[in-house]
Amino acid sequence: MSPIFILGPTGCGKSAVAVALAQRLGNAEIISADAYQVYRAMPVLTAAPTAGEQCGIPHHLIGTMEVSENNDAATHARRAQACIDAILARGATPIITGGSGLYVKFISHGISPAPPGDPALRAELEALPAAEAVRRLQEADPEGAAATNLQNPRYVIRNLEIVLLGGKPLSYWRNNWQPQACGPGFCLTREVPELDARIAARAARMLADGAIDEVAALPPDLSPTAEKTLGLALIRDHLAGNTSRAELTAALALATRQYAKRQRTWLRREPWATSIPCNSASVEKILSQLAF
């Protein structure tokens, strides 16, 4: 059977649905498409499913890397594909779940032919003032710049990097990307007020479960990917004495809501994933809506 994708913004409940689906299928394994749950030293901060939450279902690409190791969408996709091949060879069904956009895209549609990142060039571009990076992208590729969220420095720098390294506009790489056929996909959706309430509860639960101690115990040599973990900088600021526990809780919830909004924007551009409304629905009710 083809892989099944369970997608959605953070806090929507996709991990529980993926586990329930695996239990219903009876012979299935779950592969994470999350950029950060792959780090073993940050299970609380990254909301990685615990052994109990995994319910005995085999999970892959969770807690398999040191925080000193870098991760990227292409590398993760290759590892995920190896897992998919092995799971299919065992006669089981792979279930891919996660909300890291490019990681999901590379697993579901194949790795983009755009040139990979160059650490030296990336460092040079990240040192530029945001306005200068935008200006350079607009000058190098006006059409590509017009299609880029210029308010997001990460997108600006990556797109400028692609143009400079590849010597071609962004449209070239997009038009020459031949997506591979992917299995059925489902995107779990919740009304914003309900999702925000779940996110607020999750932020408080993370701190209660030890996220602050987890960050305090991290080694100093985090990789560029690990450094981007949602909430890491906020907790460091708290540990430095700059914010109270209440301020940290509110800031973590806000940052997570903002991240979920970006995820929803990305997911709306992925029509291959069928939208599944989940408002106040039980996991069983959600499963009843999945057709494949």
C-alpha cells in the first residue's frame, strides 16, 4: 500500500490520529516528517510522542540525532524514503505525519532539483540587513521576489541562495521539478479559536513537563537546524532572567500560534491533502472521515 500522510498545523492532534490509524490498520508504522523531533535531547520542547503515546506502534525518525548534527529537508526525505522502502518490504503500511512544510513536500513529491545550501554563502547572506537581502533578491530575480514572502528573512535568504548558486531564476527550478506520485494525504483542520486553546494548553504543559530543564541541559554546540527549534530562544531568555514564568508561557503560546498560522498557509497550497475538519471531534470520528 502507498504511504498515507496525516498532516496539519502544530497542536491539531495529528500524532494521536496517526497512532489510531496505525492501530486500526493493524500492520503499520509511523514516520515523522518533523524537522525537530528527530533530536533526542529535546523531546519535550519538540512535543515528540512519548513511548506511552506511541502505543507500541513502531515510530521512525524521532529521537535519532544529536543536537550537534544538522538536519535539512533533503537529508530527512532520503532517510524517510529508506524507512518507507523497508516498511513496504515488511508488508506494512507507512504513515507519514508532521507539519514541517518542506520536509513533507520532499517526502511526498520528491526532492527539489534546486541546488542545496552552501554554508559559507548562507552565513554571508544571513549577515546582510533584511532590507539588503530583499533588494538583492529583487535585483537578481524580480519575478521570484514577487512570489516570495519578503517579510520572512528565512525565505528571502534561501531563495536568494538558490538564485545565486543555480544561476537561474526560481521559476526554472519550480517548473523543472517533476513530482513523484504520492499516497493519500489528509490535512487535519480546526477552527482557529479551538486550535489556539489547544496550543495554549500545550505550551503550559511543555513547561510543566520540564522543557526549561531540558533547554538548560543542552550542550553549547547546537547545529543550525537545532538552533531554530520553536521556543528554544524564549526559554533561554527566561533562563537568563529576562522573563517571568508567566511571560514565558504567554510568549511560547504566541510563537506557536504564529507558527501554526504559517503552517496553515502552506497547507492551503497543498490541494492533494484532503481537508478533515476535527473541531471537538473524537479520534474515532476523525478516522471515520479518512477514505483511501
